[in-house]
Amino acid sequence: MRFDIITLLPGLLAGPFEHSILKRAADKGLLEVELHNLRDYTTFKHKQVDDYQYGGGAGMVLMIEPVVRCLDFLKAQREYEEIIYMSPDGELLNQSLANQLSLKNNIILLCGHYKGIDQRIREHLITREISIGDYVLSGGELAAAVLVDAIGRLIPGVLNDESSALFDSFQDNLLAPPVYTRPETFNNWRVPEVLLSGDQKRIDAWRNELSLERTRLLRPALLNK
Ligand code: ADE
């Protein structure tokens, strides 16, 4: 799977994909992330990419021309199933959307800045808009990193134990059960006896029960989905 991320701040995205699971996915050839600096696609003087908004008002707006040039450059090389604009106005990211997007091959992510981007980009060039939460970030880059992480780990073969993504919180609209490791006792805090019993049936039943209980307690809205 390949992500092409269009940004004015590629430096902000230099780190997130160079560690841990996403780095392993890249090393195995399962995930490719390419960064594209929008300033490399402008024909305006001084590498200008933004301008004042028509009708007046504070804040600069990203111009359509460099975005089109960058999209045309990418689309000439391969087909993209989605061109996603990262925006607080967008559809809220959840596990089901991450699952859906993990089935795609090529995705472009456009990160906005300033006051916003020319509305015609959103109307004519973008296939969907995604938000990572109801709060405003200073740009789309960190949101894009979150999206790539959430999707990248779902690509078959990326996680060592293939089944482990299936047991994540949210995969069945349930939170994950608690987990423990050595030592069995610390400060008199004991690992639940059932996990030491060796009885896999009882352990599975306990985990299901705790998943349900934690969801009911912490995120009851998930149970109504
Ligand atoms: N850009 C700014 N805020 C954002 C958010 N919450 N989600 C996605 N992109 C954004």
C-alpha cells in the first residue's frame, strides 16, 4: 500500500514512519509513504502557494494551482483510489473507516494550513475529507500521520501475529480486555488467577466478559453501534 502526502511542512512528517511497526512495514515492502512539498509545485514568484481570500478577511488561503500541479504529477504515475483532505470538517476517523481504507492500494493525503484551502479543491479534486477528532490542529500533518498509522498496521503481514489487529479495541466495537505480564505479584498486586490457570476456555470467557464490562463502563455508546 502506498501513501503520497502533500504538505508544506514535510519536516513534520519525517519522523513518524521511521520507527517500530510502520518502519518494519516499509522494510518489508508492505507500506510506502512518500512526502511531497507543495512548494516544489508552484510556478509563482518566491515559491508562493497561498494568497489573500476573495471578499476580504484574515488568513491566507492555499491556492488551487500548485495543488493541481502536484496531483497531476502523481496521477500520471499511478491510479489513486482516494484523494483525502485532512480537515476538522471531515468524516470522523474510527476503526471501521481505517479497516475500509486499509483495503486500498494508493491514497493521496492533502494537508491544509493557514485559513484553509480554496473551496474548488474540495469540490472538484478531493474524494473525501477526514477528521481525527473534534478539535482544530494547526495543520493536517499530524492528522495524516495518525491516519497512516491506524491504516498501516492493518495491512496483512504488517503485524507479527496477524490475529493481533483483530483483537484490538474497537474491532468489534468493544474495548480490549486488560493484559498482564511478569511478575505474578508486585506490591501485593496479583495477576487475575484465571490467567494463570492454563484453562484457555475460561481465559477466553474472562477476556470476553471484561471487554464487555469495560465497554459498558467506559464507552457505552459503542454498544449501540
Ligand atoms: N486539520 C486541522 N485539524 C484537523 C483535525 N482535527 N483532523 C484532521 N485534520 C485537521
